[in-house]
Amino acid sequence: MKHVAHVLKGTACNIFIFLVLFALQACMFIVQVGPLTIPDPDMHPLSTYALATGQSLNPVAKGKDAHGNTVKQQSIEGDSRLLTIPGFANVLIVESISRATQGDSSRETQQSADDVMADHIVVPDGTHTNRSNAYFPLDYLAQAIGLKIAMLVNLPPYAQWQAARISNSILYAIMGCFAIALLPRWKSLMALLLVIPPVAFVASSLMIDGMIVALSACMVAAIAAAAEGKHLISLPHTAVFGVLAWALACEKLPYAFVAVAVLFLPSAVMTVRRKLEFVGIAAVLTGALYLPWSVLFGSSLAQVDVSHNVSVALSHPILTIGKIVHSMLFLGTFAYLPTWYVAMAAVLGLVWLVAVAYTVKQHWTGQVTLASWAGRHRFLVLGLVIAAAEIAAFVLFVGLTWNDLASMSRFEVFEGIQGRYALPILPVFLLGLVVVDNRNGRQPALAH
């Protein structure tokens, strides 16, 4: 029995389990669900197309939307069979997953593009929209590689989108393996988080959410690996932290909050100088690459006057904070979600609580004060704070861009919040399970 337990804790076993479970789900989703049956089908596919065809930095035209917000409209041109996204279905991922077993009625229409003659068009036009500049272009690198290869070998349009999904799945699988390999303990729990159906679906789609989950997992694993080290972190290791933080910020800024945990590593493994270098590397990459693109090209969709909402929020900060907290609590009720989703969340929560209890018990030493406990398990506390901050940040963003704060009642919940926003936060909960620091703050100890 001990031998079996040892094998199950091993890197090779957990990577094998991760790859098998992810591959089975990815194949099912790619075969059963159309590539355009996703949230925001006018954004993810067209952003992938823009990068694959070298149009991500096409000039933008500034203007105002119906709500008075400044927007930048980018135009891209090419194959009409791809740019018109025929048969798209703008549905939540819960609905997309359900269609994998019940049938995707939109898939046939999406496949019908293969039977249409190609035409050269420019989008947006009077009929078709385009949001190819909503996210940093390199966020779609994995999908663009597959799409470009499919274009070069002249595959039909539907197969081109599928090739983009396959390449996205492959890169996600590679990064997932790295995360599991780097994590010193609780590899099985990391593998479990990386293969739950919602994560497996986004990772095998045209969306960027799967890559955010993978980057978050790699950041957590890298922090844990650094804490285990018996030597000071080198400059290359510091640079890896900086690149991961930058990549997360480019995907969606709130998900980069996990990088703050690097600054809490014990001085025995990361000196103050290395921490300053880490901040500098992340700041330089963000300032040199992401911020110029954001100012010159980036544009977000909003359903309300954002500037007015910001004014309302600043004028009534307590009320706004109350609405954020209320919406966060509502998110935790799993309202309107199917039974299997609620059951999955309940199982994950129970497993995490058991793991926390086991970790605390393993490091319980006689008389423990609140201060000593907090010092030893500071990464557990830190992980919870970071997770709460990330959730609050995306709830606030949705509140400002999708809801009219002035007309909302005090106890009304923000509309537009999707459960998939919480998926990249899941690896953050592993921080406190792996890194347990002793009282002097210098010698790190790992949870067993």
C-alpha cells in the first residue's frame, strides 16, 4: 500500500493521469462541439486569425460607442469563410460542455463554410463585427500556430479552426506537465484542478482562458519549487518569475496578483535584491510591450458609460464595496448552474479543506499562538487574500463595464459575471498547501 501511495505521489504518475484525462476530454470537446460554440465568438477566433495572418497591429479608428465610451475599431481582411464566423453560438461554457453530450446544433452550420466559395472581405462591415484587438495579440499565439499551419497546407475552414484548438490544447498540456513536475507536493491535486471539465473545455477551445489557468499553475509551482530550494534563487530563475508575471498581466491584469507571492518568499532563498530584480523585469516587459499596445490598439467592449460608473463608484465607495462583496457571495452560491457543476465545486472544496487540515496537522507543534500559526502558514493566508483580490477585481470590472451603478438597488447583484472567470484562480489555493514557513522566516519547509 505504501508503494502504491508513493507511486501516486510521483511526478510521472500524475503527469500520465493528467495527460490521459485531459486528452480524453479535449478530443470529446473538439469532435462534439463546434469551434465557434464559445463565449465571445467575434473575439477569440478573429484575434487568432489576425495574429496568424500578421494583422494584429493593423491601424485602428477611434470613435465613440452608443454609451459614449472611447473605442478603437480595428479592421482585418481575408477569407470570408473564416471572418464571417458562420454558425457561431455565443453561449456560456456550461452550455458548450452540455452540447458535448447532447449534441451541438450549431456545428453543422459551422461546417457548411467548407462548401462555400471563398471571398475576400474586410470586417467589421455592416453585418459582421470584429473584436480582434480586445486582448494582447500574443495571448493567442498557441491558437495562431495551429491556424497558420492549417492555412499553409490549405485545409478547409472548419479544419483550420480545429487545428487552432489542437495547437492550443498541446501547449496547455505541455505547460500543465511543467506545473505538475515543478510542484514539490500535492501534484495529484494540481493534476485534478487542471482536468476538471470547465478547464479542459477552455483549454481545448479558441479561448485564452485555458492558457491563463496554465500560467497561473506554473507560477504557483515555480514559487513552490523556489521555496524548496537549498540555494539562493539565481538571476535566470528570477527572470522566469518576471516573464510569468508579465504573461499573466498581458492575459488579464487581475490574474497577475498571484505574482505578489514571490515577494513573500523567505530571504533564505530569495534576497531583497532578487525581489527587486523580479519586479523590475516584470515592469520593464509590461511597460515596453503591453502598455504601448494597450494605449495604441487595445479596446474593450462595454454596455454602459464606464466613466460615469467610475464617478458613481468613487462618490459612493462604501456602497460600491458592498455591491462587490454581495456579488462575490452570490458567485459562491452557484446560482443557475447545473447539478454536476455544483457537485464538482463541492468535491473540489472538500478536497481542499481536507488537504488544509492535513497540512496544518503535519506542522502542529505543541503550544501554538495565533501569531506563530499565521507566520508558519502565511502562504495559506496569502493565497486566500490573493484569490479574494482577484475575484473582487474581475467582479469590479464587470460591474463598471456591464452594469449601470447609478440605477442599481443596494442589494442588486452585478450582471455579466461568468463562472469561468474564477478558473485561473484555482491554482492559487495550492500556495498554502505547499509552502509552510517556520517562525524565523529564513528556512522554508514544505507541506507533506
